[in-house]
Amino acid sequence: MTEFELIERIFATLQPDTPNANTIEKGIGDDAAITRVPAGARLVSCIDTLVQGRHFAADWDSVEALAFAIGYKSIAVNVSDIAAMGATAHSVLLALALPQRLANTAWLEAFAKGLFHACQQFGVILIGGDTTRHDQLVISISAQGFISAPATPVYRSGAKAGDTLYVSGTLGDASYALQHPDTEVGQQLAHRLHTPTPRAALGNALGQLPTSAMIDISDGLYQDLKHICSASQVYLRIDVEHLPVSSALSEIAFAERLTHQLTGGDDYELAFTLAPSLSPPTTVTPVRAIGQVLSPEALAALPFVPETPQPILFYQGQPITAHHPAPFTTLPPLDGYQHFTGSS
Ligand SMILES: Nc1ncnc2c1ncn2[C@@H]1O[C@H](COP(=O)(O)OP(=O)(O)OP(=O)(O)O)[C@@H](O)[C@H]1O
Ligand SMILES: Cc1ncc(C[n+]2csc(CCOP(=O)(O)O)c2C)c(N)n1
Ligand SMILES: [Mg+2]
């Protein structure tokens, strides 16, 4: 298959019809795509790259077996970032660095089926891309979405003292599945790692409310909430016993599963803050209050306040510290997933 046959046979042909198609003046097939933007809408854009051996397994057997899931997940992680702005995803561009051994109809069809399955589920259309050859599989997807009035974008920077902190779905499932793939619980949770569900409808509903801050959880709850703390210049209280847990993960010892929930990553849940007078929207995705934005008075009452704004963990009403680490025996490292560490 040549590069041009591949694009034509797989990406232009396998795409199902979608409602967004009528807003695309030119999709796959020219030098760039042309989209009709709804009058008054704001354009929301993001990009995420998935790399063999870093975002999914390095070995070829896994990459071959996971073709559908890799296609699905590369769309899902972008839809999640668009949802985290309070927006609705509309269309995507796909840049594919494809190893020779995957440039065959079987692998590409399975990959495209996963990709288009996610596109259909979340109402997005593939409008173009770029295909090159490389020795490892690397997938970059950029997504664009829209926010139309009365919805407004939700930033990381708007959390206010007294707001309630919420998180959607359940946490820690993907991380457990990644680290324990051969256990019964790991296998029950494998779908949460390979085919995560971005909270598209919830993100959209939160864009209709005066949601004060929002982020999607990709690198671990604690680390991602740190971004809300520094952008909003607030301290967050997290009550660890309130972290939502799936029934499969609840089988695991409390301290161990909490570590996955706080630091594991790959959750693609939404964390957000709302003024206490507001109720979170009711969509198919459950949400749970897990803490609050600390007021200056609440902070002043703490035995110790870190210098920089950050989340503070509580268990049974008491701050979790190195001296009083319960429910942990020793405080685990709370940094989540990082591509580069501090050392050079
Ligand atoms: N190479 C880059 N060039 C320009 N901006 C970048 C680059 N890498 C990251 N950014 C920007 O930095 C900000 C944070 O990026 P980051 O990738 O950490 O986002 P995230 O949503 O927290 O993580 P995820 O990759 O899991 O979606 C975003 O605004 C992103 O666009
Ligand atoms: C083989 C393998 N190793 C590790 C992980 C875990 N992992 C990789 S990237 C990431 C954060 C989001 O990435 P980004 O910040 O680039 O969007 C996480 C939690 C995985 N899924 N597969
Ligand atoms: Mg994000």
C-alpha cells in the first residue's frame, strides 16, 4: 500500500457519516480542511501525542493486539481536554508516524475502527492529518471544539475560597490495571486503561454553569489539582475517604488503592469547583464532592500551611502529614505522572 492508497482506503473510506459533516466545507483530500464556524462561537483547540512504550506498551504483540484501543484512546484523551474547558469537541486532525510492520490493512483497519468508534460516540469528525514512516508508532491528534453562548469557557484559574471540589466517575482504575495486568482486578479494570471514557456531556453541562475551575485528570488527581491551586492561587482540601472508587478497585487494601487514586493518572475524569450555592449537573456520569477550596480562616486553623498553594489531604477530618500519615503507614510520593523529572 502506498501512503496515498493508505489514506484513501482507510481514513477517507472507513469514516461513518456524522452530523458534523455538514459544517465541514472541505475535509480529507486537500492541503488543509475548511470548517464553517458557528456565528459567535469560540474555537477551542488542543493536541495530545501518544507514543509507543510511553502511552501504550512498547512490544509489538501488544501494539498489534491493541490496535482498536489505541485508535479509540487517542481520540478520547483529546475529547477529555476539550470537555475540561466546558466545550464540545467538533473535529480532529490525525498525525500518524507509522512503523512499516503496522502499515497493513488488518492493523490499520482495527486502528481506524477504534478511532472512528470514539469519533462517533463523542460526535467528532476526522478532517485531515499527516502520515509518515517511523520505527515506533507515534500518534498526534489535535482536536477543535466550540463554546457557544450562553456557555462560557472554564479555566483552571477561577477557584474561590468556599467552593466545593467535585470529581466525576471513579479514580485509580487505569493505574491499577496498568500495574497489575495479570490479576483478576487488573483484568476487570483493563477497559478503563485502554478505552477510557472522556466526560464529554458533563464538561458541556459544566460550561453552561458558572463553574469556577476545571481540569481533566490525566497525570494523577493530586498533581492535576496542583495546577488548579497554582492557577487559582488557592489551597484545596481533599477528603481522601470521599474519593470515588469502582467496585472492582474497592477490593484492594485502602492505602494501596488510595495511592492509585491520588497519583496514578490515565483517569480522564473531570475535577471541578462550584460555588456552594450551586448543584453539579445531573448527566449520566456521577459526580462526587471530595473536598473544598480552603478559606483563609480554615487555612489559619491548620497546624501547618505549605508555602505554595497546593492540595492538602485530609483523613477523618485530620490533615495527613509525614508525622500523622494515617491511613498510610508512610506518606507516599504524591507527584503523579511526569515525562521529565526535575533532574537534568
Ligand atoms: N510543546 C509545546 N508548545 C507549546 N505549548 C505547549 C507545549 N507543550 C505543552 N504546551 C501547553 O502547556 C499547557 C499544559 O500542557 P499539558 O500537556 O500539561 O496539558 P494537560 O491537559 O495538563 O495534560 P495532557 O497532556 O494530559 O492533556 C497547555 O496549554 C499546552 O498547550
Ligand atoms: C506503557 C505505559 N506506561 C505508562 C502509562 C501511564 N501514563 C502514560 S502517559 C500518562 C499521563 C498522560 O500523558 P500526557 O501527559 O502525555 O497526556 C500516564 C498516566 C501508560 N498508560 N502506558
Ligand atoms: Mg488536560
